[in-house]
Amino acid sequence: MEWGWDNARAALGIVVIFAIAWGLSSNRKALPWKLILGAVAMQVSFALLLYGVPPVKNGLASASVVVDALQEATRAGTSFVFGYVGDNTAWPFNENQPGPLFFFQILPLVIVVAALSAMLWHWRILQWITKGFAYVFQRLMGIGGATSLAVSANVFMGMTEAPVLIKPYLLRMTKSEIFIVMTTGFATIAGSVLVIYVTFLEPVMANPLSQLLAASLMAAPAAVAIALTMEPETAANSERMHEPDFKYESTMDAFATGASDGMKIVLNIATMLIAALALLHIVNMLLGVAPDVNGEALSLQRILGWIFAPLMYLIGVPWEEAAKAGSLMGVKTVLTEFVAFIDLGAVPVDEMSDRTRRIVANAICGFANFGSIGILIGGLTIIAPDRRELFLSLAWKTLVSGTLATCASGAIVGLMPASLFAP
């Protein structure tokens, strides 16, 4: 069936997601229902535009050549710096099947993309794209100029890089505006790591680049609506219409700063992955001592799958796939989205439907996890140390709002007929 109960349930899931946000609101009498309806309409419009309009859909599909070019360019740099471990001649690591050395062949892509993004910003290409989206968010959702720029920048940049664009205005932003910035940071992913996630999904998903770009874009209006539902705005629009600006001194400054920031991200990713995967292994060893359940050993992934299965079922995943999808959502929340994307790419094509895989990809496409709380608070505190107490007070609430926003994005995919996402 083209459209059925799974799709209808996703529509119900969207209602439940905003109901949860309203239940956690600091002022339940100030429900921004017009904003919520507008955000959902924007999400649906983005989905129909990006997947239903052939020229746009084909254009995004053809953009995969950019990823291939970036991978090839990165190998050219890493093979020179690291020798044979930096190119495709690494020794086998899985029986007799050769594969990449993660730190030397995958993570350096972050450095290349970060440097390129910084130069595109300095050349005003990325700047005008971001400001275009900012204008849309400002006009359609009524948020201030500085806030709308941070929201739109989060679609392309990281959760700690985007606030740098509005550094001069963080001290004057309202609590609601700060919460919007933090929630959007948790509900979207950085362009520097998006390319890596694409490499994980390429073997099991058609056009993963367009999928993840759309996911990050669709989550942004949901993040704004959920943030303002949980922390309603009280200041007048005229008090929030700031026009920020952010500049590099030169192309060389952009290149050097971008590459340096990319290296910091690489080291942070490597550190988090080592700790997260080691912790996962320890927990699974301890759980392995317990008796088997339904003929299988207990693991953290299975337990998280049971916990998050109802949520995934609610946003449109069939029940028979809900536990597997819930496991990926749980890994993303408890560990990191990086591990979740690795696991999603490792799920064989015949073990998960394309529709479910796309819903899951949207739901895990964000930084809302326990480890990122410290990263976000640390980054914002460096930018605006005087507002550290406010950042801390909103931290755990941001984890919830960011998770709800990405799930709302996944529910939009679940709402649409599967044929819309056909290659």
C-alpha cells in the first residue's frame, strides 16, 4: 500500500512530540500553536521540494560527485602525510577484506571540509546561502536576525561554530533565543561530519547526501518550534531584530582557521569514539554474564532498542523493525550519533527497509547526546563566559528538545509515501 497506517501513525507522532514539548513548557499557557503549524508546514514543504521536484531531486542526487571528489582530494593529502596508511593500500583488518584505517583515511575528511567551508564563508558563497535561509526563518517564524542566522548556520556548520557568528549578541539574547540556538545545534549536524556520515551510508542507501542535507534542513524549523514551545518568548520582536556579521581577515586566515578547527574536531571525534566504544564493550561484557534473553545474549544495544522502540514505532517505523531502529536511536543518545551512523551503515540492506532506514537516518541526524552536552556548554562558555549559568540551566532541557526535533524530522519522512524517496 502506498499510504497506510504507518504513515498515519507518523502524523500522530508529530502531535505527540509537540505535546511532550508542551508538557515540559515553562509556561503552558503560551502555546505557540501558529508557530507549530508553520514549522510542520515548512518541514513538509522542504520534503516535497527536495524529494518531489525532479530538478531539485536530481540536482541533490548528482551532488554525490562532490563527496567523491572530496574523498579523492583527502586521500591525496593523507597519502603524502601518512604514507601507505593514508591511502587505499592499508592492510586488511577484517579477515581478508581490506578497509580504511579510520583515523588516517576517514577523519581527515573533516579537516578538508572545515577548511573549504571557512573559505566559502569568506568568499561570501556560504554566507549568502546561510543568510538566505536566515531570511526565511526570520520572516516565517518571527525570530530575531541573530537567532535566525544561528539557526540557518547550524544547518551547515557545527553546534559550537554557528554561535561564533552571533558572538557579539549572545550577551543580549533572551533565554528563549539562547534555547533556540542550543536546540538547533543539537538537532542538526555539521557539514564537516555530514560528509563522513554519507560515506557510512553509501553502501546501503541511495543518495545519502541529499537525505542527510534534507534531514538537517527539516529539523531546523522543528527545533525552533519545539524550543519556543518549551521556553515561550516574552520579548517583543523589535527587541530581537539584530543583524550580526562574522568575517575572516583573508582567504589565508579562513583556510588556516578552518583547517585548525577541523583538526580540533578530528581529535574530539577520535577521543569520544575511543571512550564511547570502549565503554560500550565493557557494558556488553558485563551484560554478557546474564542469562540469554530469547536465545540471544544481552547487550546495551538490545536494551536501548526495547526502550526506544515505542518512540520509533510512533514516528512511522513498522513494529517488526522498531527494536532495531530503537537500538540505533538509543546508541545515538547514550553514546554519539557517530557510532549510530556507523551501526546504521552496517545494517545489511535485507535486514532493514529503505523507508525505515531513512526515518532512522533523520532521527539520529543531530548532536543530541550525553557527550555533546559538555561540548556545547564548553563551546558556548568560551564564546560568552558571563552566561555560563544560563547555558547550564538549559543543558538537559536541550537534550530533550534536540531529540524531539530530530524525531519530528523522522516523522515527516514517515508521513510521506515511500515512493517519494525512490531513487
